[in-house]
Amino acid sequence: MEENITAPEQLKPYLFQPGESGNPNGRPKDTPEQKLIRKAAKDIIADYKQALAEALPLIQPVLIAKAIDGDIQAIKELHDRSMDKAKQNTDITSKGEQIVATINIVQPNGN
């Protein structure tokens, strides 16, 4: 169920109007250094994935052998990888009840 939430009257002068952007200039462009760092990170990750893909056939039998020998960490790793790691849901609604946000407004004159 979607609920429309309206702002209190005293906040309305401070809200963006429809079609008005909070950042009219948009996101700043990456600097040449940031572009270089991003590309280097992508290259490192691609190299790591390739190396891992090549190593997995060698790692798999060792991990399976350890699990068969009773290594709990190996068993857990194999289980998590083959059965999906258990997901932990988080209820941020206070046990099913809606959380109501309160806003304190400070007047410029301190009142």
C-alpha cells in the first residue's frame, strides 16, 4: 500500500517544487585521475576473476577433500556456495509498526 505523505506547512517553503532540482549542475565530471583509478580497478578485478576462474578447478577438489575430512569451514564454504548463503532480513519498521519521523524546526531568530 502506497501512502502519500505531505510536509507540514512550515516546511513547504524549503521543499523543492516539481521539476526543480536540488543539484542543477548535475553530478561533477570525473577528473582524469578518477577515470584512471576507475579503469585500473576494473582491470585489476577482471584479472582477478580470470585468475580465480583458472584456479577453481585446482581448488575445488582440495576444498571437497577437506570438507569430507570434517573441516567445518570447508563444509560451510561449500554449503554457502552451493545452497546460497542464508539471507538475513532486517525489519526497519519497528516490529511491523510504521516509524514516524519527527522534525524539529529551528527559527533563524532562535525561537
